[in-house]
Amino acid sequence: MRDDALMEELAAVLRAADAAPPGLVEMGRAIYTWRLVDAELAELSYDSAEAGAPGPLVRAEEVAALRDLAFQTGSGLLIELGVTGDALQGQFDPPVEGEIHVVTGAGPGPGVPVDEVGGFTIRPIPRGRFRLHFRGAGAAGVNVVTSPITLG
């Protein structure tokens, strides 16, 4: 009888144990992104939400941006992002061709082409915390990952 009581008490304790704290699983998955450690870091250098400035126009189509972000690498590569109603419109300066991926705690998403003038569009807008990982085409050898981005 004592063993049954002990087992019931142990089962109650296990049921009462809290689930993993919010964000812990995502943080663990984000550690996986350390495989990008050889990539050059592009750090946030401008955020229109913090500057209090209205967003400028993003492209020739004259789609007004709701928010503008800029990321700068130590080597001088600039990544400009405009958050529109349904997409991230991006531009590399100087222009560089390649492929860009949205990387979340669950890993990288499908690649999006970056055209010959350095432009790209990501749809839909990623939710939660993410990074952008870019690999240049050809012998350029450009490998860049942004600091974490949270839109919302």
C-alpha cells in the first residue's frame, strides 16, 4: 500500500511540474544558428521606429514603408529594409547578387533571390524574432547574417 501511495504522490508531482518557460525552447533552437558563426555580422544601424521618423519610399513602385531598418557590416555592406503592408523590401548597397534566408528558432526558411541590383522581397513578413542570412553568388564569397530582428 505504501508503494501505491508513493507512486501516486510522485505522479502528482510530475503533473504539477511547469512546462518549459516561454521562449526557452526558441532560445535553444536559436543556438543552432551558431552554425552561421563564420558569417559577417550586420548590426542594426538605423530603425525608423526608434528615430520617430516617418518611413521614406522604398522602391520606384512608390510603396510607402511602415518602418525602415538598416544594417551595416564592418566591411561596409549596407542592408536596407522597408517594412510594407505585406512584405519586407530589401536592398544591398553596394549591390550584390545571391540568396537570402529568414532564420528563426526553427531554422532557415526557403531562399529568396537577391537580384543583380541587390534588391529582394520577402513575403510574408516574418513573425517573432528572426535574422536574415545572405550568401552571395559566385566567387564573391559574401556571407552575412543580421543581428536579431523583431517586428511587431
